[in-house]
Amino acid sequence: MLRIEHLNKSFGNTEVLKDLNLEVKEKTVYGLVGVNGAGKSTLLRLIAGVYQRDSGTILFNDKDPQKDAEIRKEIAFVPDEAYFPAGATIASLKELYQCMYGFDEEAFRKYLEVFELNEKSSVGSLSKGNKRRVSILFALCTHPKLLLLDEAYDGLEPLARLKFRQILAELLEDENITVIISSHNLRELEDICDSYGILEDGKMLDHGDLERAKESVWKYQIAFSEDKGEKDFEGLQILHYEQSGRVITMVIQGEKHAVSERLQAMKPVLLDVLPVSFEELYIYRLEGERREEHA
């Protein structure tokens, strides 16, 4: 399990992470989302031990990656922009990894074929997508207990994304691995993640089980024979509200049956209830937070 408590990190006078708390259970795929500058990459680098934190604790399986070299070997970090030594080939990188980590040659051969890579290739001459494949290849060959993926799908074409999702599903089934993925593509994350965290302005705005969270937020389209306004729905936790004539669209957080009963009691002429996607959940959570700030 990964446990983070009261984590703070600044660069100069810029606070990037502010009293951040986070817990990620074993054998889960955790989707870390947030706008550019929210602190996602900084957080992943702190977990991996690349950056030193200013204060707070980071424990993976009750050990501190910043202080424990052995636990760092159980963590694989694939950054958004990977660095490779000048002139390196995939074969020479393998020799480097064999010296530094427990390296699985069989897995190397398997993923080399899956990702359609040639071990004689010069890494510097590869496309961005193939460089991403190389980074993921070597991360998987070390059999990490914690896999950190920053913008995991960036540069991967649709077929490679599908293969990668299949690989993650197989690893979760067969190995004791925890995965944290940051990405701007929330639709891709929705297909593989079972839990999530929304990072906003250096703090965790929201987190939890993805399916449970989606089931607690619903989109309601409702119309009345007489005029209604937002004040008529006081007491409901409205994350989003828009109105066109007498047709109202609201995104409401709350138990579906209870909210529907409340709305039905107002005797609408139309009431439709629609599910929300992870992308919509993220947008409406941010919108709801900002509505509260300005209330």
C-alpha cells in the first residue's frame, strides 16, 4: 500500500503540493488527473524518490522510498519525457538494467515482440511513440510492485494503447502490482482504472472508487409546465446547472433514488436520468468546487 500524509513541495517561492494526503491500495489502477500545473508529475517524482520532499511522509509498504534504496527498486517510474543515454540501443539499455535491477529476460523478449521493437534499434532515432514503448518495456521487465506512469498514453497510437491496457490487466491478475497513471485522456483512464484522485492546485480535491463515484453523480434533464429556476432546487447538491427555456439540465451528487423522488414530487412533465462518464465527473467536480468557492 502507498500512503502519503501532509506532503509539501515547493520550487523556490512556488508551492506545488500543499499538505497533500493520499492512500492507494494494493493491486489497483489509480487514475491521477488534474490540469497542467496541478502537481501530477511532481507527485509521481516524489513517490519514485527522484525529488526530495520539503515535509510530510511517503511510505510504500511501510518503507520510505527517499531513504530506502531497496524499496526504490520495487518502484518503476515512466516519465512523460524519458531520458536515454546518447547513442543507446535497446540492447545496451538492457545491459544497464541487468546491472541495476532484477531483470526478466523472458519478459523482455515477450514485450519486445508485443511492442514490435528491434533490440538493435538506436533509441535516439525512434519516434516519440516508440520511445514511450521502450520506457514501458523496461519498466515491466523489472517486475515492479509499484508502477508510476506519467501521461501513460502520450505518443502511443490506438493499437499500442490497446495492447498496453491488455498488459496491465494481465499483470493485475497475475502479479502483486499497484499502478498509478496520470493522463489528460480521461476516456482512456476510465477503461482501466478502478480508483481515482483529482489533483487541483496542489491538493487532492476528490478521490475514491471510480464506479462508486460515478454512481453517486447523475445528470438530470427535467422540464416543467411552469417556470422554474435554480432556487427551486435548494437542498440538492448541484454540481452543474443550465437552463434553456423550461428545460433544465442539472448534474447532482446524491443517491439516485432519493434525488429522483425529490424531483418527481415537483411534478415535472419530463424527467430523464443519465449516467456520467469519468471525464464528465472530473469536469463537474471542478465546477462544483468553484461554485462553492463563489457561493
